[in-house]
Amino acid sequence: MEQMFLSTALEFKEINTFEPGAWINLVNPSQEESVKLSEQFNIDITDLRAPLDLEETSRIAVEDDYTLIIVDVPTYEERNNKSYYVTIPLGIIVTDNAVITTCLQELTLFDKFFQSSCEKNFYTFMKTRFVFQLLYRNAELFLTALRSIDRQSDRIEAELENATRNEQLIDMMELENLSSI
């Protein structure tokens, strides 16, 4: 799915045709969408699709026509009727006239940007600022996730002091695994 947004000094809006300074947000793009954007912005198709691999590692690659930034983003996953934090890769590609984000699923990371009245000084055409705002928001989400994991860990530890059942030990071990995000 492809969405395009553009901000001006007065408004933030979704657009249907590309304009310089736009933000293009790809959510689990098809091969056809990827090829189209790859050709339009002269981006290597493997770089454009790299964030769709859950095992992709964070990195920065500077190419002739663009810069690729891949970061992990915290998100929720349901397992055994419980919510857990996991990370998935997000690609941020900065070209001369656009910022392209690509990920496997919709992210809460973008919620503040979609509601741009909440995000101060948010302009898609200010590419460097926009990238820093994305990275800052991502750091905020990681801190929120870590605080939540810490609270859960404290709660389970308190329960363990009162009753050492296997269920609490398993919960604690799962949290320990998650804290290595």
C-alpha cells in the first residue's frame, strides 16, 4: 500500500500524484509498487525491499542518488493471549526530492505525523528534519516499551516472591528475552 503526503507552511495533506518534497509511505508494498518507485527515484530494488525482511539489521548506506537508513521499530505482537514488544525493520530512503518510508506493517511511529497538528514544525520537504523527527519518535517508543517491560518485570518479581509457580517463571523468562530488544 502506498500513501503520499505533502506539507506546506499552512497544511499537511495526503496527495494522489507525486510532488517534490513529498513523503511516500509504503506498507508491505507489492513487487510492482517497489519496481515503479525504484525506477522513478533510481533506487536499487534490493535497498527498497530490504526492510521487508524481518531479519534485516539496522544500517546506513549512502548511494549516489539516495541515502538508505534502516532502523528497528518497536511494535506489539500477540502470543498466548498476551501482548509483547517485538521489533521490525523500517527503511527510510532520502532522495533529492522525497522521503520514502517502507515497512511490513502500519506503525504507531507515524501516528503523530499523520495528525500533524500534534507534531510541531513538521514539514515533509525539510527532509533532514523529518528524518530526525522520525528517529526521535522511534527513540520515544523504545523508551515507552522499556518502561512497560520494566514495570511488568517488577510485577512478576513481586508475584514470584509470593508464589513460585511455573507460569510466573515462564513469564519472567519471556520478559528477559524481550528486554534484549
